[in-house]
Amino acid sequence: MLLGILKESAAGETRVALLPESLKALRAQGIDIAVESGAGLSAGASDAAYAEAGASVNADRNAILAKADLLPVVNAPDAADQARLKPGAVVIGFLKPLEAPAALVTAIDRPVSLFSMELVPRISRAQSMDALSSMATVAGYKAVISAADRLPRLFPMLMTAAGTIPPARVFVIGAGVAGLQAIATARRLGAVVEAYDVRAAAGEQVRSLGAKFLDVDLGGIVAEGGGGYAAELTEEALDRGRDLITRTAAHSDVIITTAQVPGRPAPRLIRRAAIEAMRPGSVVVDLAAPAGGNCELTRPGITQEIDGVILLAPLNFPAEVPVHASQLYARNILNFLGLMVKKGEIAGDFGDEVLAGACVAHNGKPVNPRVAKLLEVVHVSD
Ligand code: NAD
């Protein structure tokens, strides 16, 4: 069996799906590995390091696409690459099956089997394969570092002979994986941190990191959906959060906002009035930008200055920390492959909850019901 590792082709992508350190366990099973030349360079892995780990390095991307039986990727290959895949191959990665299912049609028709890291069920057994959490951790950290870099103030309180400098005040909205990492990072830099989440259960985690949890009375509305996620709120409940955010923004130097509801556009929580209430020089980092953003002024991918406030809307912070983002992602992929590959062959139990949950398409058909429905809609509107 041949496993291929490609140089990611999406604009701005610097991560790689597997690093040389990941190859030992695969080689031990007799799996051959072909790496596109330069695949790991921006993530700190040279062609020589892959070769030393037992891979053959090949400059011919198309040859790898045509021959690989197993293709772990960061992002979905584009349509031209999909058309070159070996029929029957297995592709695993962040394939965006719910956001952009139409972009997978060439691969589905080839047919190749598609497994999405976004769809790996978030159950305890699959925690070591949870690539969304890995990337959210990196993004939460990077959001604080980026804000600290741009803020015209220091984060920690300093007592000097020239007087005392007060600590920066950071407000984190959404205390999930990214938000909790942002809180921990901001605290380590010495900031005073407040956080808000609709899930009351997040309060204890926020407090355990030394931050203040801001409670909002949602009038008895159930804010917890399934699987530890937030539910989509009514406009009235959202408004109560927006009021709190506007009040808190007025004394915050930095806002890191991460609120998301799975499968839905990000809730619009930060009004223009909240941005206007902040001091010039303040920084807002909207980590929900890929899902449209939490701020009504956000333009995904674009940094703006609004009345002196910097509003960042990054689409791919993990790609700005490619070494560790790739390391975490590669381990998630390797653990996932542990379920799928036995003795060097693709032979896992495909009825297993994790493999079945992550499977997008097999044998030329979408097997995930939500993807199938979305593709029907796409076909009708064609
Ligand atoms: P997410 O990215 O979907 O959302 C981020 C945060 O935004 C969540 O905490 C959510 O409650 C919050 N949010 C949504 N709407 C909001 C609103 N209107 N106002 C304020 N906050 C709002 O979530 P995530 O970070 O991927 O994870 C969320 C939960 O899932 C957490 O409880 C986490 O511990 C849990 N989780 C479990 C596992 C596992 O068991 N394997 C893995 C990862 C996460």
C-alpha cells in the first residue's frame, strides 16, 4: 500500500498532514510512503528528513496522486487534483463537507472514499483524533499573541521607578477550546481576563484559569445543545449577550471572540456600538471569521481599523504556527489511521462509530446524510 503526502496547495497554507516523525509507525507496518518534494518545508521538515524516515521523495505531484492508496491531507485537494486520484483511494483531512460539499464532487465520482476530520465524533475515545480541538488550541494562543503584538500597551502590570503600569484587560467571548486557551495565554502574559459563554458549564473552567466569568440571565432559555456545544439562541437571548458585551467592551483593551454554533453561521454578538465604546488602539480578534464572524463589522480575512480600533478576522491562524500545528494534526491523523489501517492494509471496522461518523463518501456516493442532502440541493440548483 502506498501513502502519499502532498505539498498543500491552498493559498497561505503552510501545514503538512504528516511529519517525518509520524512515519516510523507506518513504515513498521510495511506501508510505502511517497512525499512530494517540499511538502514539509514550511513546517520545518526537509525532504532529507522524510527520506531519512523511510519515504521516497518525488517531485512529480501527479504521480503521487495517481498511485497513492491513502492520502492524508490538511485541506481538500482541488478539482484538478481530485480528477487524478487513484479510484478506490482513501482521502482524509479537513474536507469542509458541510461548508463546501460541491467542491468534493469530482472525488466522490472518481470514486474515492472521503473521511473528514471535522466530522470525527467528539467522544472520549476519539479525543486523540480531535483535530478541531488541536487547531482551536493553536488559534486561541495565536489570537492573544497577535493582539499583544498590536496593542500599544503592555499586558502585565509593571511597578517601576517611573510609576505603575496597570495590566491589560482582555475579554474572551466563547469559552470553548479556543477561548480557554486564549484565557490561559492572556493570564500567562499578566492580563486581567473576563470571559462570557452562554453555557453555564464553562464558568467553572474559566474561573479555574484565574479569569472572571460573566453571567447573563437568558430568561430560562436552554443554551446547551448536544455534545457539550451551544444551542442556537433566540434574538432576544442573543440581545442580552450583546448588551453585556457592549458594556464590557468599554473597559476592555482586547477582545478575543470565538463563539460558534456547529453547522450554523457564527452568532453576531459584537455590535458596532461595542467597537465604538473601546479606546483607540484597542484590538479585537474575531476567531469566528471563517464562519462569518462574531462582530457585525467583521470582514473575514481582512484587518480593519475602525475609529482607531484594530479588528482582525483571521481565516487560518494555525497556518501561522505551522510546526506545532502540523505536529498536533499529524498525531491526530496517525491516531485516526490506527483505526483504519491494520497490518499495512485498509481493513478497519467501518461500522465503528468514529470511522462511520467521519466518512463523507464511499463507493461513489455521499454516505453522510447531511452531505447527501446538501449535494441534492446543489444538483437541483444546477
Ligand atoms: P465551538 O467552537 O462550537 O464554540 C466555541 C464556544 O462558543 C462554545 O463554548 C460555545 O458555548 C460558545 N458560544 C456559542 N454561542 C454563543 C453565544 N451566543 N454567546 C456566547 N458564547 C457562545 O465549541 P468548541 O470549542 O469546539 O467546544 C465546545 C464544547 O465541546 C466544550 O464544552 C468543550 O469542552 C467540548 N468538547 C468536547 C470534546 C470531547 O469530548 N472530545 C472535544 C472538544 C470540545
